[in-house]
Amino acid sequence: MTATPTAAAPGYRARHTLPLRVEARRQLRRRRTLVIAAILTLLPFVLVAAFAIGGDPESRGNGRISPMDAATASGGNFAATVLFVSAGFLLVVPVALFCGDTVASEASWSSLRYLLAAPVPRARLLLSKLTIGLVFSAAAMLLLPLVALGVGTAAYGWGPFQLPTGGALSAADAVPRLAVVVGYVFVSQLVTAALAFWLSTVTDAPLGAVGGAVGLTIVGNVLDQVTALGAWREVLPAHWQYSWADALQPQMEWSGMVQGASVSVAYALVLVAAAFRGFARKDVVS
């Protein structure tokens, strides 16, 4: 006997299923969200204590310019230093966690098929999960520099921003530059977010999705250090992850950040499209 489609229940609207506020409330109450917030909040205090114990940071003397050299010059310098030491790995973890521990966690809890039977359309489910994952990732990247700016200002004062290449910016001019830096760091992490999200749709193990995204990001950083690859390194998102340093020059340079953002967004779009396409055809049995 051939089954005939039934009409939708009265009042049912697909776009009203799984509201963003519901998903956001669920993620906010999870213990790992609170742990990440605590770690990001404590890091600036740890660095201030480290500088107090070890003294002012010194130039590494190898010809490389680093925000670390002027970390204690002002609150703005300290915030830039915190981003410098955390952008390569520490900020990767919350992004991978928020975007990778989404669909996979529902599968591991055996609640995914019940969500889809609610019924929540698959595209709606993925869109809600991805949106909240990106919102929480952005919140993590805002929390760290904001706390660092406050802690650094209390410890080192609200003074001119000392540029790594020499010279200084007024504090009022430095704040927009730091905002550009934070924005670029978020865009550069879209690759990790999309990778973690895609892995979350193909595995039932949240740790596998998160660990896979972090691991592949580390592999990209390692490959970028292989100078024998030459121009091939420019297709790696890791090659552009510190292009935000161009915003901390006497005259801002946008070319590196534009190229890095283009590479990151291109990879992210492909991975998100693969996640939606694959999940639409996935046989959900958990």
C-alpha cells in the first residue's frame, strides 16, 4: 500500500521550530561554556602575574617584531599581547568546541532523531546550531580582549599605544585598531568553525569533531612553517592568521587581511555547504 502525505498540523510553521533563544539558553547553561568563560577571563590575570614575577618582556633579538615587546606599555598594548599569544591555539579551542559540539552532541545523547521528529527541518536544525555556535565563538573572542583591556589598564594605565615598529598611537586611535584586530581574528577562525561543524554532522562523537578540528588546525600551522612549500603556503588559512599585525602599523595595511579573510571565508563556505548537503541525506538512527 502506498503511503500518502499527510497535511501539516494546524499552526505548524517550520521557521518557528527550534528558536534561537532556546538553543542559546541550552548552550549557555552547559558546564563547558562556563569553564571556557572562566579560562578566558583568568588568562589576562595570569599574564599580569607572570610579568610581575618575571619583569617586563624583552625583545627576542631575532629581528622579528612582536606585540610582546611592548606588552606592559599600556592597557591597549597588553590587550594586543593577549590576542597575540592566544590567537594561534587558545581561541581555536572554544571555536571548535562551540561549533563541533553541536549536532554530534545531540546524536551522542540519542536526542537527534527526536528533534527531527518534532518535526524540526534538517536545514533549520543546522542553521540554528551553526548560528548559536558562531555567536558563542564571537562572544569568546570579545570576552578575552575586553577583560585584557580592563586588566591591562588597571595594571599599566590608559596611555598611548606603542606600535611594535616604533612610534605611538593615542588611546582613542588605538581602540578602533584593536576592534579591527578582533574582527579579523574572528574571520580567520571561520575555517576552524566550519570544519568543526562539518565534522559534527558526520560523526556521533563530539570529542571527535572538536579534536579533529583542533588537530587539523594544528596541522595547518605546522605546514605553514615548511618554507619549502613556497607559494603553496598562501592557500593555507594558517599562513594569514597573524595578518592582523598590519593593523598595528603607523599606516594600516589591508592587503594581507583581505587575502586572509578571502581564504578563510572560501574554505568556510565550502565546508558549511558540505555539512548541509551531507546531513540532508544522512540516515539518522541515533
